[in-house]
Amino acid sequence: MSLAKYQAKRKFNKTPEPKGKVKKISQSRFVIQRHQAKNLHYDFRLESAGVLKSWAVPKGVPEKKGIKRLAVQVEDHPVDYINFAGIIPVGEYGAGQVKIWDKGKWQLVSGNLLQGNLKFSLLGKKIKGEFVLVRLKDKKNWLIYKTA
Ligand code: MN
């Protein structure tokens, strides 16, 4: 795991975002950040292997079954990003407001991210239940949906 892409995109003397580093120990937390950038989206992040595996979900993680949403995988973020909320200044990467929309714990049910198919449960305040993330042919595009 590496944060090279994350760090290369940002100027840490300009953005309040954490520079961060890869952690040795992972908990099993998740966060959904509402990001009012040029285009509003929700950033879904799963703590795994010392980083936050991350997706931009334009319409947000579905709260009900029967809705499939596009989730575009983005660069791994540092674990410290899990608590980040604030304003990314105009002119910087991802400029706009970031708020924490929900957070909690996640748990593996089956599959794995490398194979492009992960079934997992989320225990947040707003989001609860079982979900699937499945990778599409275009490798950065995934679908996320609720199964239970
Ligand atoms: Mn974002």
C-alpha cells in the first residue's frame, strides 16, 4: 500500500487535509464524507491494510435495497483522513467543503477488493446492513448496492 498518488495530488502547505502515512495496524472503520466539490459527491472509504480504500460515489451510498450506484475508485487515502472535515481551498485539488456524513465499523462477509467483489456489512449511524462492491470492466468503476 502506498500514499504516493494521494500525496502527489496535494500541497500540504495549502490544504488542511492530512499528509498521513500508511499505518501498521488497521481497525475496521468506514467513513462517508459529503464533498461539495465542483460536483457534489460522497466519498466512501474503508479502512484496510493501513490505508483508506476510497471511492467517489456521485449519488451516495444507497440506504435502501434495489438501488445500484456507481462508485469510482480513487487513490488510497491516509487513515487519518477518516476524521477530516473542512474546506479545501479554491485552486487546490478537490476544492470545496468536506463534511462527515456517516461513519462506523465495517466487517467482511465474503470476497475481496483485489478480486473486484466484496460483500461486507456496515454499522454506521445512518447506513446499516449488508452491501456489495463489484468492479466493472473499466477497472476504476464499481457498483455499490445494498443486499440486506
Ligand atoms: Mn471527494
